[in-house]
Amino acid sequence: MIERVKEFPSLIIIRHPLVQHKLTILRDQRTQTKHFKELVDEIATLMAYEATSELSIEEREVDTPLEKTRGWHISGKKLTLVPILRAGLGMVEGILRLVPSARVGHIGLYRDHGTLQPVDYYFKVPGETAERDFFILDPMLATGGSAVAAVSALKKAGAERIRFLCLVAAPEGVRRLSEAHPDVQIYAAALDRQLNSSGYILPGLGDAGDRLFGTR
């Protein structure tokens, strides 16, 4: 089940009951690191099922144990997952479980807590970018600065088909990413109310990186 938001045409909210159930537990401040990691992993798998529904496919022949038949496989180069370090790493394994042949790149960005602007320090993705479908992964779409920077870096490298997957988004971040890159589809499990003065999503789920890796 998905929901589209009239204000944000590029946003798809995944309303599957299991996603919403697990997200509620994820938000709970009592949820410990081990369980938090497992939930992020599970939600990413469920979201990826929806996010991959528009991948291009092409026909191919295959031999069954009894005869030849025709089926389908994903066209182009292998799907590429690009987590924004570090919190995006928590979503990778869940999607790889669904698409084990996917490649994995990395983008290193952090938010300057004074300016709330992204600072980049690492970029590495597979070659032949124009032929690949890229999924940028980050649990939170807050101010949108890191998301915009990540998409811009991929486009500069030649990427043409990019989707952004997050667990929780703020309207401010969705608006910023949509305005900068209207061609990028955004998938989220929830569109929350707003950002606070420190750039954190309300009600949100806290600092996803700290909760994933036990650093507070």
C-alpha cells in the first residue's frame, strides 16, 4: 500500500502495515541498539520491494528441467545501492537480501551542526553509471542538504536513474530535494511534522546513526 502526497509529487509513502508497525517500534526511545538495527534492516527490505517495482525488465530465454521457456530479468547494469555514510549502512543488508546481485557504492557526508550544511569526504561508486539504477539510502531526510549533495554527486558522475530511500522524512527536506532534483523519486515510510531548531525531525526517531551504532 502506498500513499502519494499532493504537495510533493515526487514523494511516495509506503503504508504497508508491517512497515508502519516496525517504524513505530523504531521510534520508541526504549528500543535498544540490537533491535533498532534489526528493524532498520527489515523496514529497508519491505520498502525495497515497492521501490524496485518500476525497474526496467527485458525478456530472456531459460531452460527449465522440462523445456525452454521465456521469462524476464532486470535490464541494464546491476542495481547499485549507495548508502550515505554512516547511517545509510544500516539499510544495505536488508535490500541486498532482496537483490543479492546489487552493487554497493558509498558517499561520505556529514552535517555541520553549526551551519546545518553537508560536508563531503568520500565518494566511490561502480563505473558505467549511465546504465545503472541507483538507490541512495539514508534513514532520515531532514534538511535535505545531504540528499541534494548525494544526488548531485551521482549526476556529476553520470548517473541518470536515481531514487532516494529513507525511513522518515521532514517536509523541509522533501521540498528541498524535490526542488533541486524533481526527477528523483523519494520513498519514505513516514512524512513527519517538521524540523526543530537543531535540524532534527519531529517527532522523528532521534539520531539514526547514534541509535544504529550505539554512539550517543
